[in-house]
Amino acid sequence: MTPRFVPFGPSHLTAIALILLVPLALALFARHEHLGRHADRLTRLGLALFQVAGWVGWYWTGLEQGTLTLDNGLPLNLCDWAEIALVAALLTRNQFAYELGYFWGLGGTLQGVLTPTIYFDWPDPQFIFFFIQHGGVVASLLYLTLGSRLRPTWRSLPRVVAATLFYAGFAGVMDWLLDVNYGFLREKPHGTNLLTFMSPWPWYIPELVAAGLLFVMIYYAPFALADGISERRSRKDQPR
């Protein structure tokens, strides 16, 4: 019998380590001076296929185990949209798709990696495909940032905020029409997660919006800091 999932148990920590270390190794591979752009294209294609395979595997497992329902079978969670955006970014290097994947992946999917809403541990297919999907999102955004050298700019912020508000509105309408809970707009997910520490429904929704805006600023901060340092150095190098 497959054991119950243990948060931050050996298999969970192993999955987290792989999610962080694999894209770092791939970035070093792709940025090797003798490999050139071919390595980057090959790596991006491989990551895109990996995510699509994870998605197919998730649906196959749900059908096989009889766990696929209207509540979890539609691509209406923010993690799903982040995955779609990142597959597009991996295949095309599209800046807007990367921006969505970067902020949605770190702001939403990373939370899922740290506090998964699953019941079974390794080697259950639910565990495997959950971390292929969610871990693939985090690994892909890390690779695109470190290996393909894409990055958000200050112009990314209003675009991502507008897209996120559109997502929330769309998910809210679908929740109302289908009596489901995509985006966790009708009730909190089970287990301990960020929403656990927020107010009861519906008051946690504006708190979640505020937290989302804060996370956008936090995840952009390293790039803003790097830009500030670079600008100061360029000013010092200019002749007076």
C-alpha cells in the first residue's frame, strides 16, 4: 500500500532538491561557451516536452484511478495557466509568456511545491505527476531566467497584474457556473498553506490579492536591485 504523503519528508525534500538543482545544471550546460544556442534550444524543447508529458500523465492517472472530476479536470488553476505560459515561453522565448510564467510560477506554483495538496507519497503516480507538473513549472522558470537569460522588467509588473486580475475574474465566473473551486475563490484548499493563515471566506480574497501584489514586488526586487547597481557603476565609469 502506498504510504500517505508526509510534508517535508524524505521524498518531498528530494523532489524539492531536484526541482532546484536540475535547472541549475541545465543552465550551466546551455551556457557553455562551446555549445552555443543549440544547447539552449535543445534544453528548452526537452523541458517543454517534459511538462506536456507530466500533464498527460496527470490526466491518465486521474482517469485510471477514477479521481478525475469536474473539480480538478479543467485547466483553470493558476498553476495550469503558469504551465501553459511556460511551455509557450520555452518553445518561443516570448517575453510576455515568460513574465506570466515567472510571476505565476513563483507566486502560485512554488506554494504548491512547498505545501502540496496530495494524499499519497512516492512512488504513487499522484505524487510523481504532481511534482512533474508543479516542479516542471518552477524548474522551467529557473532555467529560462538562468540559462536562456530572460528576465522581467518594470513594464512586466502592470502586464502581469492585469493578466492575474483577468484570470481571477474568469476563474470566478467558471466557479459560479460549474459549482467548482478553481483558484480557491470559494473555499480554502485542505492542508497547511498560505491561505490557512488568512481570514475566513470571503475576506481572505482581498488579502490574497494584497499578498499577490507583495509577491510580485518581491520577485521583481532582485532585478530592480541589479539594475540599480549597474546604473550606478555606469555613472561612475562616465568621464566627468
